[in-house]
Amino acid sequence: MAGSIARTLSALAAAALLGTAGVAQAQSLNVEIDRSSRISLRGQAASVIVGNPDIADVTVVDANTLFVTGKGYGVTEVVAVDALGRTLYQGEVIVTGGSTGSVRVWRGAQATEMACASSCAPSVRNGGGRTPQP
């Protein structure tokens, strides 16, 4: 009977350990275009996946710290997993224009991004005006 109790306690301890290691952070993250936001992970990431790299980019600072940068307007997902494939972070990333003095000018299907302060000029991110992807 003592062996049965020891095995049960051992199994419970292993389940508790696996349960806490596999707990993933899951949430929505709002990032303005051309701005970054920090994600601190509860474990060490071995891989980071970005659903649509045209919308957001991730820089891995160290195994526990990520920075998400908004590259294009829209919604995508970021997932970080550890060496065993357990999800450490899974979250929706929403990239918006924010309120930092920018304007999009449309001529037909071509959009030009304008950076505005006391006057407006074509933005660095323009690339000569481009048609946004749906």
C-alpha cells in the first residue's frame, strides 16, 4: 500500500510540474504601426512563429523576452514554444495606425502613407506608394 501511495504522489507531482511548465500566456496585443511592444515569457522559447510577417515582426532579445513590431495594418498571431513544443505564448496581434500624425492618401487603388507634423511628407515606409493587400 505504501508503494501505491508513493506512486500516486509521484504521478501527482509530475502532473503538477508539467501543468505549470505548459501554461501558456494567451491574450490580444495591440501595437501601433512602426512601434514595438514587449512580451515577457514564463519559460525559455525555442521557436517563435508569426502568422503573417507583413503585419508584425518579432525580435527575440533572449529566450524569455520578445519584442513585437507593427509592420502593416491588420491582425495576425504570434506563438512561442519551448524546446519540448509546449506553448509558452499564443496571442493575437492587432496592428493599428495609432494617433501619431499619419495620413493615408488614396488615388484609385494606390495608397500613399504620409507622416505629418507641422506639414505632411511621404513616409519612409511608403515604397513609392503601394496597393494594400486585402
